[in-house]
Amino acid sequence: MVFKVRLIGVGALLLAQMSLPVFANNLTATVVSVGDGDTIRVRTGNKTVTVRLACIDAPEMKQSPWGQQSSARLKQLLPVGHHPTCCRN
């Protein structure tokens, strides 16, 4: 019984430790501009940062007409002035 309680306690501590960086690295920003379909610029505090969206492979702007369409769609999803929560890795 004591072994089971210790094992559950250790499991809970490991789970808590793994979730800490996710919460510690979040920041709220304001969208300043949208580049192509996988890049935005955000302002956080007094810094403007370029953010590449993870796991998104969008066409470049010069790849007509798909580049312009992907950029237009991202502007709909993340309009200028929107306040997304960004996660650093």
C-alpha cells in the first residue's frame, strides 16, 4: 500500500513538472501584421517579434495565386489588433 501511494505521488510530481514549462512560456501579444500564410508579426511589451506558425507549410507570396489566398485567410483568422496567446518552445 505504501509503495502504491509513493508511486502515485511520484507520478503526480512528474506530471506537474512536465506541465510547468507550458504555462511559464505563454505570453499575450498583439498582432501587428500578417506576412504570408504562416508568418505574423506581434508586439509584446515594447518589442515586435516575427512569429512562424508551427507545423504550417503555407505557400510563399510569390506563388500566385495560392500565396495571396493563404495570407488573406490568415488575416481573417488573426486580424491586426487581435490578442493571441503565443507559446515559446
